[in-house]
Amino acid sequence: MKSIARREARNFLAFTGISLLGFAIFYVYPVIRTFYLSLTNTRVGVDAVDFLGFRNYEQILLKDPLFWHSMRQSFLFSFIAGPLSLLVALYAAMLLNRKVRFIGVFRTIFFLPFVIPTFAVASVFKGFLHPSSGIINRVLSYLGIQGPGWYMDSSSALATLILISSWGFGVSMLIFLAALQNVPASYYEVADLDGASGFQKFRYVTFPFISPVFFFNVVLATINGLKSFNLAFLMGRGLGFPANSTLLFPVYLFVTAFRMPYKLGYASALAWVFFLVIMALTGLNFLLSRYYVNEDVE
């Protein structure tokens, strides 16, 4: 038995050794290294390093107004953009679940925006939403309406980010679509015989079947919304322009680590605080899921 166990262990390492090594190098080691850096005052290009203990965390939680501001912006962005993108994705999936001609073409068209790189999306929307030369405000001016400042006005910049972010709902839409296609048609037939309305069929038939997938998308939307970086970085010029209104937490983390004075230790502490926040919200999602996820709908 011992020889069999050793042979199985060798086979396991032979097949998974490279993956385990890669996981240790690219995941485990960076996590441990980042925690160590968070306890120091490490700076890029500075050799002298002092061990600070948890003083970086104390500075973050008690003496850093930009931390709280960036967290507030990220929470607003995530808790508005996330539900919005989920609703759009679910509605689009329900439309694409219908049996009509050329449905494959329509599904491809709906998914294409997700494939477009973020920098291209940001560039296009910067042109569309420019306060003076953008086509949106020019059309509004023809109608006698004064258009907003969009991404160049601190009062509307975050709302503009949220609006643009709804563009990329392709993955959630595909996940919803796969779940919708697994709902038995016989349940809808019974609901029709009972005279159920469209809303009643969604509430009592569709949603119970797709509720586990809905929960999965909620978790993804929460995490992706909080760690959203590319769009905010590009629209806010990498500095939270204007007036820190687009300074989401990942942008603040990047600026802290990779802009003068390159406070890598402090940024590592910021990353760990952010990790704990995301973990707490993910746990909250799991707790709330018991109220709407139906795991035994059959």
C-alpha cells in the first residue's frame, strides 16, 4: 500500500507540479511579500527600509482622508454600476433567449462591446461626451437643452463612469443566457395554463431556476465594481480628474505605489485593507444569498 501511495504521489506531482510551482511563485509568494512590505516603509529606488509594524494601517484608517474618499467613490461606483449592469445583462439575456431568426447574430452583436479594449471605449466616449464638441451635447443644444459637463465636471464625472461601465455586460449576459436555456419549457406551459402574467412567470418560474447563477453574477459584479481601474484611470487622466471625483480606490492604490514618491510599503498596506473589505463583502453576499437563492427548485 505504501508503494502504491508513493507512486500516486509521484504521478500527482508529475502532472500538477508545474501548476503548483506557478501558483506558489505567482500567487502565494506575492501575497506573503505584499504583507511583509505593508509592515515597512519601502519605497522604489530607496535602499533604506525600516520596519514599521502596523503603523501604515494606522495611518490609512485614522489619518488618510484620500483613503476614505477613494473608498467612498468605489462603493458608490460598485453599488450603482453593479446592479445596473446586472439588470441590463439579465434583460438582454431574456431577449436573446427567444427563438427568432438570426438569433446567433444578435447574440454576437450584444457581446461584441465586451471584446473592445477599455482604452478604445474610453476614447470613443470622450469624443461623444465632450462638453463642447461632443455629439451628445451638440444634439442637446439643437433641442435647446444645456448639456452637462460629463466627465469634465466633478459633479457628473462619477455618474458618467457608471453610465459608460454599463457598456461591458457581455460576460454576465452569457452566464444568464446559459441559465435561462436550462429552464424547462414545461414549467412555462403550466404557468400559461394557469393564466400567469409575464412578471409572475419570471418571479415563480424563471428566477428560482436562475437564482444560483444570479448570486454568482452578484458576487462577480461586487468584486469587479470595487476593483474597477481601467476606465477610471483613463477617463480621470490617472489622477482622479476632476477634483478627485473619479479617484476610485484602485486608482489611488496605483498612484500611491507608482507615482512619486513611490510608497510601495504604504500601497501594500492599502492593498491588504482593500482585500479584507472585498472579503467581508463577499461573505455578506453569501449570507444574503440564503434569502433568494433556491437550490432545490425541482
